[in-house]
Amino acid sequence: MVELYTSPPAGATVVCTDELGPMIPRTFPPAPSWSPDGHRIKNEIDYSRRPEKTWVYGALRVRDGQELTMTATSRNSAFYQQFLQLVEDANPVGDIYVITDNLSSHNSVSTRTWLEDHPRIRHVFIPVSACWLNLQEGWWRIFRKTALAGRSFGDRDHITHATEVATAQLNARARPWIWGRPAPPTRHLRRRYVYVL
């Protein structure tokens, strides 16, 4: 998997996918910060079980940082296959390596049957309890701050609109995602002092 991040096969596209949710129309707490008088900003807990659940499917293209998102009313094989079709349409050339977790909808019989008709898409499953290997998880963190933090949603359509706007904004300033920590920058001395004894 790390080899796919660092040196993918020639002409291939590496895409990290995951689902975020379920989200319901409600007021989301603000991003962690401090008030002007030095206290933590708090928000009333707004939790209830409602039928308007919304799932956000996301695919991060590692080479350029572009994201593809789709909202759905459920997390099942049919919506996952619909999302994979969007990923395939967005990457018309070469093989597509999809890095994802071992969710049942990703490995169901219907999904495997669908993948037989789409040989360009190849699944690479991350090990259990190793979600940090999926770069999409890092993108979700940025997405939550951009689309959800401090916002109030009245219905499912508001969540879909916020997802589309946030994805467009984040894609406008996207950069390649690089596996591993970059080397620290070299420090250049502005002045050299010479001590005479």
C-alpha cells in the first residue's frame, strides 16, 4: 500500500475512498477555538435519531489532491457501486487502484460482480484497525472544518449543498498528497559572529 503511494505503476491512478457519516440535519459545533475572553467555545448538544441520515462518499486522488464526493441516503453496495462509477468516469485513462477499508458493501457479492465488468478498477483493502493508512481520513478532517463546523442544517439538501461547495473550494487549492513526513528545511544563518580572544 505504501508502495502505491510512493511509486504507483506507470499510467495508474491511486484513489483513497471512504464514507463519512451518518450525518443528520442539525447544528454542528464550531471548530475548536477560544472566545475573546479566554474561554473554550461550547455548543449545546443537538442529538436525535432522525430518518434524514446522509452519508458522504469521498475519493481522494493522491497525485494531485483532487477530491470527488457524493452524498447518499444509505451506505450500501448500490450507492458504493454508483460512486465507483463516478470515480471511473473522473479518471478515464489507465488502471485505478482504490484504497479502501473492509466494509461489507465494498466486498459484497454484488460489488465483486460489478467489478468484473469494470476491470480497470482494482481494490486494495487496508488492514483492520489501520485507518491511518487511508489518506482520505486526513481529507475528512479538513472537510469537517470547511463544510460542517459551526453550521446549521435544516434538511438533507443543505448537507448536500455544503458538501458540493466545500469540495469545490478545497479542490481549488488542492496539492498532491505525499506519503511520509517531509525532511525539515535547512536553516541558513543570517549572520556569523566571530569572537576574538
